Amino acid sequence: MRTSHLALFLLLGGSLPVYSAQSVEAWQHNIDGGLSPASVNRSTGEWKTIKLKDAYKTRNQGAWLRAYVAIPAEIDGRKTLGLPVGLKINSDCGGAIFVDSQLQMRYDNDHAGLALLTKSARPGQHVRVAVRVFRDIGDENKEQRLGEAEFVILDQSRVIKPLPIKIDGQAVSGTLPPAYIGLSQGAGMSDYNDDTAARFKEIGVKWFRMDNIFTNAVKRDDSGKLVYDWTDFDKRLSFMEKIGCEFIACASYMPQALEAFNDTDRHARPKSYKEWEELCYLGAMRAIETGHRIKYWEVWNESNAAWFKGMPGEDNLTEYLKLYDATWRGVRRADAKALIGGPCNASGPWDNSPDRGYAINGERYMRGLLQHCEKTGAPLDFVSWHEYFQEPKTIREEADVTRKYMKEYPKASKGVREFMVTEWNYAWWPDWPQDNEQGAAWIANSVLRVMLPAKIDKPCFFYAKDGDDNFRGGWGMLMGPNRPKPVYNAAKLFNMMAPTRLKLKLDDGELAGLASIDQKTGRTTVMLLNYAERYGVERPVKLELANLDQRLVGGKMKTWIVDKEHSNAFNNKDKSELERWSDDKIIDSNQSTLALKLPTNSLTLFEMVPKGYH
């Protein structure tokens, strides 16, 4: 006789959780986060019953929470019979959600997760739910809490009914940029090796912004004379040549030999702006003389956040504008065609306010630079700022508000050629999603929903490479041995897009897409993203392809994916490279319909190529 799941659970030492109609209140906790998902439901080891919001401990690999969940008959007064039911889950440092030992999604505390328990509920039905909670990155001994475990009825249109996505292969709607994602690195690279450069060339990096370019460039000898050392500067220039990209040189930080006062962070203004101007001149000349001319010069880094300081009693903005003038004068003396920009704000163009607690002096510095260039004729060739964490609508608003300011300063704005977000990532602090597919999906969501439509010309992912091969929520796109993280593979998918845009009919708050064609060859690409800010779920879609280029008939459709299990070192270090999602499909008609299920936090590329295409 077969033993029921419930009986087996009880025999192995489990106990039914106490739950209300709204939430799962009782869980079992095991501090051994190294247990395999398959063994969690079978193990009878050190499991301790805890209640929702109770404190628990983790170790290096996190910890496990498990519950044997019964589907309630009603949720919020609504009958559940036959409807999709999920469980909203959130905890302090995020985690990975498993249903019946199958990984459904990863989440973090700002972007809560969802366990899809059933697509058609039967009240009283039992489902195994387990969560491998992540440890605190800064302190693995820090106590954590499971703060949310709430039942929810899901909209059937999200879970069951396929969403139609329509693409007309003949409906051309403009060109796409030659590149989508550039890079940004602070304090220099961990290495400037050829294989590292080749990795970035592989994903089509066309621009690369670095700060700290002058920090070690000059010293004073015993007589007080300035002595220049271009060793670090030259490494950066050569590295850009290896990649084949433009260098956006952020003129920062202050060499100790030049600073007006001692500041260990190198945020001090120069004692002499003439000496700073000369340094910028010599740097620009050095680039030209070595055959590595620098086109873009960004003036300092996040000055609005007091990362550039005057002497006590001096106004920091006033001193920044002096620095701006000294920088462009020095650079332009060496290279009259060099492009100059700023203000390189932290968090956009707003001052601090109750609704924008993360902003600081942004409007003051953005307007301050525009007004200064309006009055003095100082060049302003591009506008730059930084943003992390925010939703696309916020970054879009930053671009719109900046353009609104610019209308008030027409002379200054006349020369502005580009908008740049010269630092941009999921978070400005170490955070687990930056190691896994959640961060990759966030980046893709930003590109599709704001960078392209808002015409932000040069988004720069921060940053290029971590110095080791450990998962620690680091910002890098590559790990120490040039092992790609999911975000690297997402950037690679963008680089695979064909150049001419096709119309794509898709209106959904969680799904986004992009379609394009190479009109010379007929090669056609379709990118689809499934990313929800909170409570994402696998989405069924119906991809309808009409009027495909006739050259594709007899060719192949290749499918590539970055998701929770594919192209994902965090899931499996041995499978970190970009993966095919399925076998190649022969294209037998210029009309096609595909039924798909897009995993949560996934980016998928369908690449259609003619027969014999290489």
C-alpha cells in the first residue's frame, strides 16, 4: 500500500503547521543550508519549529525553512476551489523558493517572492514548500526573520491563460543602437589581462567608464616638484584598446600631492586649480601621444553627495564648478575636440525630500552646472548621473526632469549630445541578486523599459569584474577567473539582437520584449523578459510570428535563455556560460505560433537564421 505524502511527512518527524486562512504561521527551521533541496523534505535532522516572524540563525550556506501547507477553502472571503493559489514569501536577506523540491524562484527582501502552490486549488490539498534563506552578507551570525507567508489567489490571466505577443516580420520601426550596455569600474580593475578584455569584447562592450584615473598619477619629490607616473593610467588606456571600446574617463580622485587638505578618501579639492588643470592637460596629452585618445571626459564622481569637498566654510558646489572649468580647460588645451560632461550626480536630478529620501543635492548640482555653462560658455557635451535599485519609472522620470531643466538653459543645453547613466546596478550595497538571475532580469528590465525609450545613450553597468570566485553579492559582471554571472549572459543576449527594430505588440506590466531584423540577411531576433518587481510567477505566452522574411523558411530557430537554472553560475558554477533553452527548431513557414512558459526572472532570445547562415 502506498504511503500518503502527509503520512510520510509525519513519519519523518514533521508536524502539520498551524495556519490561518490567510497565512502559514508555523515553519520548521534547519541551520544547515547545505542540505540538497531533494533531501529537505526527507531529512529528520535538527529541525526546530518556529513561528512566522520568529528569529532564526543561518550559516555560510544560509538555512532551510519548510512547511507542509494546506490550501485553505477561502482567502479574503473568496472561494479557492479551481483557482490558482500562491503563497507570498519574504525574509530579511531573501532566498530561493522550492515547491515539492522544485526551484520556483529566487527573491530578496525588497522584491518579495511567490510560491505557486497550485493552478487549480482543492481545499485541504497539501503542498511541500521549502525556502533556502540566504545569510546576511555582512554577518552570517545575524538573526533573521521570515516576515511574510501569506496565501493569495492569483489572476488566471497570469497563470493559465497565455498572453498573445504579436510580431510582424515586415513591420520595421526604426534602428536599434549598436550597443545597449557599457561598463563602469571604480578604483581600477583587478586585472587588465587579455582574456578579461576578450570577455568584454565578446558581449559587445562599446564604452567603459572608469573613475580614480588620476589618484596615483602624480607625487611630489623631496624638493616639492611634481613628478608624474602614468603606469596605472596607461594600463587602463591599453585595456580599452583591447576591448575596442570608447573610454569615458572620470577625472577623479584627488592625488595626495595636489589636495588642499588631507582626506583619506581623496575627496578634497586641489590646493591649486592650476595644478589640477595641468594634470588634466598632461593626461589628455598622454592619451594622444600613446595612440589612445580619450573622447569622453566626465568631471568627478558624485560631487552632490559630498564626494568633492571644499575647505571649511567653502561651498562645495562653487568649488565643483571651479574644478569643472579647470578640467575642461586642461583637456581642451590638449584635445580641442574632446567631449566634457557632468555633473555625475548620485541618484538623479533631485534634492532630498520626504518622497525622495535617497536623493541629495541633485537638483542643486544639475541646475548649478547648467546655469554655470549658460553664463560662462563652458562646454557641456553630455549629462551624466548614477542610479541603483530604482524602478524604470523613476529612472525615466530622472531623464525627463533633466530635459525639463535643460529647456531653461538653452545655450548650455545646445551642445549636449548624450545622456549617460555612468553607474547603474541592482543595488549600491552587496546583495545576493547581483550574483543570480534576479539581478540580470532587473538590468534587462531597465534597458527595455527605460534606457531605450528614454534615449539614455550610454548606461554603464557597475561594475566589470569581482576580484575572486566567491558569491558575496558583489557588483561584478564577471567573477575572478572570468566566470560569467547571469548579468553577463543577459548582456550577451542584447548584443545578439539584429540592428533594425520590428514592431512588437505587448502590453503587460511584467513581460517586456524587443524584436528586430537584419535586413541584409533576414536574420530575425525576438527577446522576451519576465520580471515582476514583486511576487513574480511563470507566465504562459503565445508568440505569434507573422510575415517572417522568406529567407528564414528552411532555416533554424535557436533559443537562448538566462533564468533560475540556465546560464547561471549561482545555480551551478559548471554551467555559467550562455545556454540553449531547447533544441533548434526548423522554420517551415513564414507564419508561426509558439506556446511558451516564461520562467520567473528570465530573459529569452529567439534567434531565427536562414539555412546555411554562419
